Amino acid sequence: MILLSALIIGNPTLEFDEIDSTNDQATRLLNNDNSISDGTVIFAHHQTKGRGQFDAKWLTNKAENLTMSIILKPSQLHIKKQFYLTIISSLSVISLLRSYGMTALIKWPNDIYVAKNKIAGILIQNSIAGHDIQSSIVGIGLNVNQQTFHPSVPNPTSILLETAIKQDLSAIRRQLCTHFEAYYTDLINDHSDTLMSQYLDSLYQRNKVATYQKQDGTTFNGMIKYVDDAGLLHLEVEDSSIQSFTLKEIRFL
């Protein structure tokens, strides 16, 4: 089914009852048709092979959650700015959740938390041409109406669990497209400083002492200070120095 809207994001929307992965479908579309428009959304009621960061499985119940991918073709967005796609995607989701009264925060780089529970995840795949991003696929998984989760899913929550109100998935999708479009417009208009400021203000555990684990298994106490344009996390550690980490180098405990 093809759904149209007045927005760039979600115009058109390709809706599937069941699919392997919305990101995989977006990849196939881009590989087979260069004319796929900026803002095309792939929306599935069920994914059989949904995934998150580092190929982790994204397990959700059929027709209870929002699983979608947005195809972007950001005109002349330099690869040095690619982390801003993570920023606008994260801000879009927390903006939507806050409109429902939830105190949503971003667990670096792009997991979305309500209190200490994960409600959404984002997976971004970029295609680079020269120094610019030719296309980007933003996969978003948002727990909406699910109340019980697979035992392997750590600390999950959903909009229904947080608000006690069941939501219409298509309405949630349209609202998310509206929020995403606002932030995407800011990115295209090069409002980078404003976007980064909003992202930092919404970071989970920022300016709070917490325990982290390095790749070698050692733990340390640190305080999130900021994230740079490349997406590196900068922590003030126990000797008051500032150290930076990539996603693979550190784990939240």
C-alpha cells in the first residue's frame, strides 16, 4: 500500500503487513531505483528480521509497535556532519514522546529512554559519495502498545506502559514524520549549533557521575560532559581529565 501526505517525510509511505526489515527494504529500493524521493518512509506492521546496533535483534510483537525506516537524500551534507542525522533522529523521537507527557532522554548515541527503561532504538545506514552523504536510511523502532517483552530484551517500556493509553500506530507514525521533518529542515538549513545544543540538553546521565565499562572489562566512574561533531562521547573521569570514546569502546552500566 502507498500512502501520501503533504509532508516531505512520509511522502510517500510504503506500508507492509510483514517484511524482513524496513532498513533492508529501503536498501533494496535505493539499489533498484535512483529516483526514490527524499523522505520516503517504509512502515511495517511486523518485521521478521528487525535489528539494532551491531546487528542485535530487534524483537517486537506484531502490530503493536512502530517499525519504520526513512530514506533521506540530504543535499550536499558533508560526511563530517553525518552524526547530525543521529541527532535529528533522536530529537524527533523524544519530541514526539514529550508531546505525550513523557520525560524522554537520549542514551548516547541514539537509544531513547524514559527513566531507566528503553522505549526506542535507531539504526542509521549511510551511503557516501566523495565527501558527501548520497543517501541515508534511518531505521526507527518505537515501543508503542506492547506490554510484555521477550526475556532477552533488557529494561523495556512502551508508550502504553508509560501512559496507560493505547495508541493508533498510523497516527503515531504521522506525528513522528511531522517532528522529524522539523528537525530535518533545521539540518538542511545548517542550524547545527542549535541541534547540538538540544541534543546535549537531552542526554541521559549528562553531568551525573555514573559507572562505565571499557572494552577490556575494566570499570570506572565518569561524568558525561559533551558529544562532539563526530559523535565521540567525552567524559570527565576520576582524575578530572576529559577522555573521548567511540560507541565500541565504552558501555553504560
